[in-house]
Amino acid sequence: MADKRIGLPQGTLDLLILKVVSLGPQHGWAISERLEHVSTGVVQVQQGSLYPALHRLERQGWIKAEWGPSDNNRNAKYYELTRTGRKQLDAETVAWRTLSLTIGQILDIA
């Protein structure tokens, strides 16, 4: 079976992380698992990309983190969306949908 994973365009990972944490607090591993599950394996985020993105989003004030126990009783950092992050998610969602619609129209030119 062919590998169905694709590379994410620059900035897309931030949008996807914001969306996942908007559904409720999640630790890093759960975020990557959720993205892989929902995308049926197309989106697979490696730790080397995920954690720098989480730290960047935290520095920008779009997410905040708190330590807490994970399902296996280990201490994990849980990330959740801030009010500023909600506004950023909304703006980026509109921009992404506009861009993807426009690209689709261009690709459909016969």
C-alpha cells in the first residue's frame, strides 16, 4: 500500500494544533494521535515538529499549559486554547478556507 502521508504547508501545523486544543485540554502525545486519527493517517506529526510548535504557540499567547497526570499516571503538560488563541484560530480558519477554495477554483479551470 502506498504511503498516503503528505507534507504540511508552512503554518498549517499551528492551525491544526489550535483546532485540536480548542476541543479541550490535551497533552502533546494526544494532540499528535488525534491529528493522525482524524486524518486517517495522512497527518503524522513527529515530536521534532510538534513540541517546537507547541512552545511557539505558547510564547505567542495562543495556548497555555498546565502540568497534570496523564491516563497512565505520568506527569504531562496539558495545553489549552486562550482567548487570543480562539481569535487566531477563527482568523486562520477563515483564511485557510478562502485560500483552499480559491486554489480549488484555479485547479478546476478547464
